[in-house]
Amino acid sequence: MDKVSFTIDGLEVVVDNGTSVLEAALRNNIYIPHLCYHPDLEARGACRLCIVEIGGGELVTSCRMPVESGMVVKTKSPKIEKIIRPVVELLIADHHASCASCPSSSHCELQKLMAHLRIDRRRVRRLRLPKVKAPLDTTNPCFDYDPNKCVLCGICLQTCESIHRVSALYYVGRGYTTRIAFYGDKSRCESCRECVTRCPVGALISRKT
């Protein structure tokens, strides 16, 4: 396969032609914020957190931007932070869950975002809207869904649709009340747990068997 050379944060990198900027960055230990990206799935750019600057300052979603020869990429700048910081702060403010007791603590993408942007969770709590803690959804036979931890990244739906080709999950509600739902007794879930293994924040919890 043809190779492409480009520069990212001052580092010259050579990758296979067709590699996305995000993939190239992560392979070279350069962190770019993201929530909806997973290497097993087609990139959608839905979360809009993986934006980078290319060339003279054009902002693009790095998960969907293929590397081009001679491209110059910046992953950090005041312009980028001005856009993504408010989004992450609102996600954290609305995250009604305790990190200490979460099984995904220490390998949670939301925690990585907090650390990367140096966000103080106590400070952003003032942004939190009044909300009754939602009950755990235990309608699925093999795992539970905690809507209080869910960031609506869509990875579980995409996994179910594109990898297992079952489409056993769907969105329900609007705006602030949106959550993931199942089909109850009519669920087409085959208990593969592929969605659970890809959840970036621990909203899907596999039951012990």
C-alpha cells in the first residue's frame, strides 16, 4: 500500500494512504479527544470532539479526514479548545454518576477528556440541570443500561447494526430526555455483548453469569 507523509503537532509521520488523521494520531501516541469513534466501526464524526486544524486553520473532524501528503495538522489550539471545552463541560455536568464506584473508572473516555482539558468536575456542576436520577434499565437479559452514565455516542447502536447486524437498540425520547432503549420481550438481542465491550463510559454493564 502507498505511504503518505504528513506533519502533526510538529512530528513528521508516515502512514498508509487512506488512514484518517485521528487513526494516525492515536497510533503515534498523540491524543485527540473523541467519544463516538471506535476502530472497529466506520467513523461518523457525530460527537464533533475530534476536530483539528489543518493548513491555514481550517477545522475538520479528524476521524473522517484522510491524511494527505504534506498536510500540516495541529491538534491543540485556542480555537479548538474554545469549541470542544463547553461541549465536554456540559457532558460532565450532566453525568449523574460516581466515578469511584464505576467499573469503567480508569479506562473511561469521559475521564480521559476531563484530564486532557483539565476540567474540574466540581466547578462544572453549576451547569447541571435539575434532573431526577433515572433508574437502571434491566430489561435486557444479559446486561444492564445506566442512562445516567450514557453520553449518547451511538457506538452501541452502530455496533449492533454493522457488526452483529441485529439492530436490537434504538434511541427514544427527545433532547434532554433522549436515551437508549430495547424492544422488551420482542428484543432481537442475541446476547453477544459486543455493544458492552465497546461502550466508552460504562453505561452498559454486563451481568455476571
